[in-house]
Amino acid sequence: HGRLKVKTSEEQAEAKRLEREQKLKLYQSATQAVLQKRQAGELDESVLELTSQILGANPDFATLWNCRREVLQQLETQKSPEELAALVKAELGFLESCLRVNPKSYGTWHHRSWLLGRLPEANWARELELCARFLEVDERNFHCWDYRRFVASQAAVPPAEELAFTDSLITRNFSNYSSWHYRSCLLPQLHPQPESEPQGRLPEDVLLKELELVQNAFFTDPNDQSAWFYHRWLLGRADPQDALRCLHVSRDEACLTVSFSRPLLVGSRTETLLLIVDDSPLIVEWRTPDGRNRPNHVWHSQLCDLPAASLNDQSPQHTFRVIWTEGDVQKECVLLKGDGTCSLHCLQQPPSLSSSRGCCTPQPPTLSPGRQEGWCRDSTTDEQLFRCELSVEKSTVLQSELESCKELQELEPENKWCLLTIILLMRALDPLLYEKETLQYFQTLKASCACRTGQGEAQPAGGRQLTRIPCPPHPLQAVDPMRAAYLDDLRSKFLLENSVLKMEYAEVRVLHLAHKDLTVLCHLEQLLLVTHLDLSHNRLRTLPPALAALRCLEVLQASDNAIESLDGITNLPRLQELLLCNNRLQQPAALQPLASCPRLVLLNLQSNPLCQAVGILEHLAELLPSVSTVLT
């Protein structure tokens, strides 16, 4: 960079070539000698000498670091304590020289960690000084940051001292991913939340100070990503509290279903569910909706099929209680049997448990006419599910940040991080209030990723108010497909969250998601009680396996998408009508998962490629004999 290229003569070039060849021969011969000695079990100090010659020039030879560790372990049993101390001192000096050759050598830093970890009394203060020296040269050397975290944990350095260290480096240079990340690890240690409070968040006074610090950073250098990432972490929600969100009992299916606040593996050593029916423990087999007994980040609901005799007797009522031992939560409901109808009495956890775990008041249950079912679930408000509950002070700060980011976006119209942060701030403040404006910013953000010159020049319009002149994507510069897909999926996620909230407030079991340009489905574990789902006129290419969590689903409309696979439509016990018009289903075999839906009677496949196959109706009748009406 900035240096003139000096032309060399043919003689000089030839001399350098011969020199490189000579070095290569020495390198190869030394390597071969080391490997031969290792194979012969000759792990002595000569191996240390040979590997020193090679690693001194190329510290990234992982096999040779392994050889040195084997030699050192062998010598530990042969040397006196004084000799070992001298050997360790020499090894540490050699490692430091290797780090000067390559300060970002994975093998060197790992070997130093291994060596110090074996010493009964390591000099951790010296190691902290070493880290400080290397970070003085390059404050963004994440290898050194990783090693410093290791040293600090071994030396029991107070988190407050390490936080002050990050302050000094961030003040020197805001563009420091590792330093920002280290703060996100240290602050929860410095300010732990009580067990009864959501974990992973900061006290409000600390959070407000951090927001001020990071705002200074991204206003100083709006194009640096590190501060924006840290700001996004600050806006993140706390880890969800362990909760048994919903308990659903169906007399028709002789089935009991529960959903949780996080994925878990029921039946493992740590996750145990106890089912008590009419005050008597009942041993049952718990399964996931698709039958795979393993945790999944999408499948939050766990399924248990009860013996039919437990529900179909003449008892006037049945009491069901599910206790999640690890989460220290439980739910209970009473199914009452009357003259051809069914009613439900809902109970939340006992007051002692509810108050200690901060549980929500369950919503009043609803029963469909003629259906024998009941449920008990938590009230799913936006503060509890999709965003943090805001105090007046925090809300004021975030509102101020939103206005500041909008001003910055006027000055930096091409800055995608600013646009994304505006969207996230709106989500944190009020997702429903800002829904329309959020969608507009998504459109601007996606256009900025494709537009060669950004959003156009900002022109004065009186005072600090500026008017943006949007420009369409340049025809020669396409949107990065990975970035576009991320933005589309994030937009879909936010829209689905808003739809779930609206459904919750309306207290209905019907969810309309048509004409929303969705590309992905998420939060399906929140739709356990939904009976009608409209996904038509979107851009869905597949229906995810988590759709099996919709145990009450009766009607699914998914026409006018780009669906190629139906693997997600499995084991839906109540599904009766499925509309899949104008999709991309190619082969009749793609419909095989539908055979696991016992009540499916209507299937609309019009305008799918498979409808052109010869004998398609006969094939479908053989594949899905229980479906009485198939439209092609």
C-alpha cells in the first residue's frame, strides 16, 4: 500500500528462487524428521528443537504444536521441578516470539493456553500484560481477546476491571467488535438479575448509559458495523422465563397437549413432565408432534396421547394437571361433561408459584359448540412475548434515539445499519403502532441494498428537515440474494408477530395471513389453538415441520404460493380442508405426508403441475383413500 514496486533483474529473481527452494528443502526435511521421530515414539528434546525451527517461521502448523505438547507431557515425568520450570520459561519465550511473527496464530494462542493451564502457579499478571501489549498494537485482534478472557477467568479478575479495560479500548477506537462483545459478557456478570426476574437483561440505569455510549459510537462513524451490532444486543429481549404456556385437552382425540416457552427434551434427565388426572398420577409417553423425540428450536409444543378410557367414561368431570419439574411451573384445567356439551374450568398455578415465577393470568377459555375440548393458557401480550416492557424513562430514551436515527438516515441515506436500527427501535417501542411505517422502512432498506447511489442526495428543506429523493434499484446492480432473503424473512417474522398479537387481542382462533408477501413462517408454537389459517397469496416455498404443532387446525388455505413440498403437513389430527391451488407441486408423491391427517376430506390442487399427469385422480385415490373430494 503506497509503496513503489521495485523491478528486479533476472539474476536477482533467480537468486530469490534458489533461496526459496533451499528454505523449502530444509523445511520439508525438518518436518519429515519430526514426523519420523513421532512415529518411532522418540519424544525427546530434539523434537522441541526441530519443531522450533519450523514453527518459528510458520506458527500455523497445528500438527507440530501437537508434537510439542506430547514431548512436554513426556518430559513432565522425567525432569526435576527446577528443570521443568526452566523448560516452561523457555517455552513461553518461544511462544511470544511466534506471536511476534503472527499475532493471529490460532495454534500459538491455543498452545499458550494449554501450557499455562497445566502450571500449578501460573503468573497470570504477566499474561494480562502480554495481552495489553498485543492489543496496543492491534486492538481488534480477536485471538488475543479470546486469550485475555481465558486469562481473566483463571486469574479471577473482577468484571469491573475488565469492563474498564474495554472502556479504554473503545474510547481509543469505536470500531472494535471484540471489545463491544466483551462488554455484553461482562455487564450481566456485574449486574445479575434476581432469579424471579427475566435473565440476560441489564438494570435500566445501566442500559440507559450503554445506549448513550453506543449512540456516540455510531454517530461518530455511522458506517462501522460493530456499534450497530452492540446496539442491537441492547435492544434484545431477556431470555424467556420458563413457562408452560398452554395446556389443551381434547375429548374427541383422547389427547392432551402442552406448549412451553422454550424447546426442551421431555423424558431426559433434566426435563420431566408429570401428568395427574383426577388426583392420580398417570404414566404416559410424551412425544413431539412429528414423532421425533428430540428438542427443536421451532417445535415448542409437546404432545401426549392419553388412554381412551381416561376420557370416555361416565364421570361428570375430569381434572388434568401437568407439572414441569425443571421449570417449577404447572397448569391445571377441569373438563366438565354435561348434556351433550362440554364446559371448562381453568386454574393457573398456585398463588405461591405464580407470584414467584411472575406468571401471567390465563385467558378465559373458549369452547366451540359440539366440541369436547378445553384449554388453559397464558395471556400472550407483546411485552411478554415479542418485546420488553418499557418504563416511561426507557421509552423516552428509545423515542429520542428513534428521532436521532431518522435524522442520521437523512444525512446518511445509504446506511443500511441506520435503517435497520430504526426498524428495531420501532419494534421495541410499539410494533403495532409503527407497523405501517416499519413496512415502509423495510422497502427503503431493501432498495438501498440494490441501489448503486443509495437513496439519492438529501436536499435542504428548511432548518434541519431534509427531503429524501428515493431512487429505484439500478437495473445493472441486483440485490444481494442472501441479504434480500434475510430482510424478507425478518419482515415476515415481524408481520407474523403482529398478526399473533392482533389475534390475541381479538380472542379468536382464526388467523389471516394472506397477501402479506411472507417468505417464512415462525412462532408456530404460539398457534396451538388456531382452527383456521389462511396463508394464501404469499411467497412461501415450503411449509415447515413446526406446522405440526397446530393440533387444532381444521382448515388450511395456502393457495397462490410457490410451495414445492408438503413435508410440514403431518400428523394434524383435525385438518379437514386443505387448499393448495396455484403452487408448484410437481409429483403426486409430494402429497404422501397428507396420509397422516386422518380427517382430511377436501383437497384442492388446481393449477399445480402435478394435475397434468395422466391418471392423477386414480393415483390420488389410491394414495389418499380417506379424502372424499379432490379438485384438480
